[in-house]
Amino acid sequence: MKAGIHPDYVTVNVHCACGTTWTTRSTKGQELRLEICSACHPFFTGKQRLIDSAGQIEKFTRKWGKKKETATPATPAKA
């Protein structure tokens, strides 16, 4: 390895939005802030939160949902 070209590898504090904190090592600086971690991610916790902001599901259903079929005239069967 060449000397002087690698960043410093320092101990940093990591803070998640859920309130969990821990210490690790990184080259990114003194503090890392995360939005989601293994303590609050639904995959790891087994809890799933469904958020329907402003009726997005209904909006999608109205736009792309099944359309009502119109009655088609019946054709006479050949005997």
C-alpha cells in the first residue's frame, strides 16, 4: 500500500431516526445519521407499516383498475 493516499479510519457515532445509536468505524467523519436501521426496518422487526398517503391506492384503481364491460350484442348461433 502506498503511504499517504488512504483516508483516516476513525471511530464514529451512528444515530438512527428511531433513536438507536451505536459506535462503529468509518472514513466518513465523526458522526453518521441514518433514516432507517435494523432496529426499525420492517424486514428485521417483522412489523409492516402500510402508509397510504393521500389515497394513492384509490387513485391508481380509478386510473388503471378494471373498467366496466359494456354489453355486447349477442350473435345468433347457426343451427
